[in-house]
Amino acid sequence: HVRPLDDEPGGFKKKKLKEGDKVEARYKGRAKWYPGKIRREHSDGTFDVDYEDGEKEKRVESEFVRATDDYDDDDFDDVKKGDAVEAREPGASKYRPGEVSKVHADGTFD
């Protein structure tokens, strides 16, 4: 699994998030990202997040919320050799920073 990085706050290419999406969020703006789910999207661009550990947080700023693995194929259309990404090997739980060394015709990366 790969997450594309770019110049957005938090470093991740932003995916349009919606109610029910699995996300990672920075609880109370702290440095660590925690798994959760969007309970509600507000018109001001903030989100209510239910964290997996049972905590709940209202009106989390969008720069503190990022998608998990559920990227669409078109999120990767402009990924090219040399781009910064975070990748997770099959069976691993943590992503590690990396760089794309090759883009294959089937849409996979090295």
C-alpha cells in the first residue's frame, strides 16, 4: 500500500473525505496520528472524528485528518519517479517514508 505525498498540510495528497470514511487524525492537534472514522462533515471543512480507542473529537481541522488506504486510482495518476511517498509492505501495520524508483505500466510502484 502506498500513500502519495505532496505539499498539502500534513504532507499527504488530500482525498475528498466524507462521513463514514476511515481516517487517521491528530487528536487535539498532537503530533501522532490515530485511527478513527469520520462521524460528521461540517460546512466549514472540519470533521467530527470517532477514534478507534473510544475517544471522540468535534470540529477537527482538515489539516489534521487524512485518509487511510482508500485512495482511488486517479489519486496516483500524477505520481512519478522520484516522488515522495509512504509505503507499507503487505502484512505490516506501519507506513515508512520512501521515494518512487519506478512506475510500472500496471499502476504499481517500486
